[in-house]
Amino acid sequence: MFKKRKRALGILLIILGILLLVGVVYLGLHYWHLYRPFELYPESNPLLAFKPKAINGAIALLSLAGQDDAPVFEQAVDKGELETAYVTLAFSTSMADKERLGHWLLLARAYAQAHGKKKAILCYGQVYKLAILSPFLSDFERADALLMAAKGLQEIGERERALFVYKQAGLLITRSPYLKKAQRVILADRLKEGYRSLKAQSHLEELEEALASLPETASAPEPLLTEFITLPEENYTNPERLEKALTLSKALEAKPKEIPEAPVKELAEILKEEDKARMQFYDEKLASEERLSYRAGWLWARINWLTLKYRIAVRGFGVSLVPEWEERTDEIRSQLSQAYEALYSLYTEEAVALPQQHQIDRAWVEIYRDEACKALLGLYANAPLDKLAAGLEKAMDTARASGKGYALRIGTLEEGSYIFIFQPFEPKESGT
């Protein structure tokens, strides 16, 4: 009898111990959920968020063979080669931001449909970065993209992220003077629908209140940065490289699992020769060209080439093409970073030479926005993001003070965070 009681007591203690452990774990998870740092998108480098073995080399190599990135991307998506589409889009320097925005949305939906939730979140993160930071988008394009990203996040069960992005769209919809009345109505209706579907009643009420006092409509100024760069008219691409890359692409299409040794070696030698010739050529052009916008054009040409070189170095075509470059990835990334630094340094020279102070103020904002955008997209490696975030806030405050600034400032979610957000300008105190 005593043994039975002892055994029952032991079992009871074990059960109580398990319940206590479950309670501790639950409380720990609860408090972690409440106080964890908010992560809108993964903070990993987007340029390295792919698996080389998952890339379809036959399609990816078409970019190296001279085809535009956009049709290569679309072909990859159509064939379900999402990793190939991802790497083509992530490394592309030829797409305008509006086109890039649409393609990231398309790819995010494709990943979501293929049950690639983590990659879909990453792609929606790229949409968010462009919508907030790109100086080349209209406010309608920004709000439209944010609403689509929020809805996409909602559809994959990311309620917290969706609400965050919806709220950013709401700030544009209710504060931007650059939306036409019809545009604002359409966008607001979509936002209301999003809030209702998430049962976010308090957000809906805040929106209705904000819509009761809208800003007067104004004409949006054209971006100044488009005038800061004059691209070279001639095409300096090596035709031999295009031919050999296409040959290799066709060989891989015929036999995907067999990498032909001879064409790879031939292409590698051509790439190394082209690299040497290009770098020498760019050095000569930059040393002799005095016009700032033309120098910016040659720097952009160098950035295009170094981005392609870096993609080759990290096996972004799914094939090991130039092993020597794979051993020098850090060096190539550093060269790319230096080229971006030189480009933005030129932009600042052009900005201070503008005839009117309000143009100078606006140019500084655009430079900081573009620089931060390229950095977060992964294209501008090793960018000083802390400095850029502080510089952007200061530039927007200066532009605002000139009377020809912005309805919303761009800040960061919290100190040390690289999640950029729209923020209302704080009202000035009386007497200031």
C-alpha cells in the first residue's frame, strides 16, 4: 500500500513538474513576443540570399549573353525557376525602380504560391525598401506598392507585418499633397478593406479621422537625380563574351546536369580579358572627363560591370565561371563599394552647384534616399547606414524649413534600426 502511494506521489510530482515547465516556456514565449525587436524583413544581405545549386544556368546565363534582365526574369518566373528569377532581379542594375518594384511584387507572390514563405517575406521587404526610399517613384506608386505588399503579407499569415505596412501606406494616403482626388479615394478604399479584413478597428477609426482633414493637392516635382548622370552612348560589351555565354547556355539547356569544361574555360578567359580592358578603360575615361554628369555616367558603367563581376564571383549564374574571382569576393565587393562612394560624391558636387537653395536642399534628400535604397537592396555593399539615416533626417528637416520640402519625413523605426519609415513632421513649438 505504501509503495503504491509513493509511486502515485512520484507520478504526481512529475506531472506537476511538466506543467510548471510548460508554464515557464509559455510565459517566456509570451514576453519574448511582446518585447522582441520588430523584424519587418530579414536583415541578411539580399544579394547572397540564394542557393547557387538551385539556379537554372541555361536561363541565368542569358543575362551574361546580352539579353535584358527583365525578359530573363520573366522567363524564369514563367518556368517556375524562382531562384533564377531572384538572382537575376537582385543583381540587376538595368531596371528602373518602378519596373524593379513590380517584379519584386510578382516574385513575392510566386514564392508565396510555391510555399516559400521566408523568401516571399524577403521579396516583400525589397518592395517596402523601394517604396519608402526610392527618389524615382511617385507617391501613388509608393502607396499602391505598399498596399499590395501588405495584402500579400496578410495572405501568408503575417498579420503584424501587414498592419505595419498598411499603416505606412496610410500615412502617404492621408498626408501626401501629390495624390489626385480620385487616386486618394481608390487607395483609401483599399486600405479600409485591408483593415476590415484584419479586424483592425482602431486603425480604421484613425484612418477615417485622418481622411477628414486632407492636404491641398499640389504638383509633384520631378526628381533631380535624373539630370545628374549622362550615360555613355556606345556599347563596350565584348561580342565574344556574348557568343560564348550563349553557347554555354544552350549546352546547359540540352544537358542541365553536365557542365561542359571547354566552353566554361573559354568564357572564363574572355571574362578576365574583358575585366582588365574595362577597368583600364574606365580609369582613362574618369581621368580625362571633366563634365560631372559624364563622369557619373562612367562611374555607373563601372558599377554595372563590378556588380556583374561580383555575381560571377558568388556563383550567381549557377555555374563556377571564374574560380579566381570566387577567391576574391571581398576584394570585388570592396571595389564595388568604392565605386558607389565615388558616384555619390559626384552627386553631391552637382547638388551644391544647383542655382536655387530649395533645389540644393531637395537634391540632398534624393541623394541620401537613393544611397540608402541601394544599400538596403544589397547593391551598395558596406554603406554607412547610420550616417545615411542621420543625414537623410537632417536633409529632410532642412528641406522642410525652406518651405519647399516634404509632407512626411523619413526616419528609422528605432535607434540602430535600418527599417526606414514615414513619419509626420513634429509640429514646431510656438516662438520657434
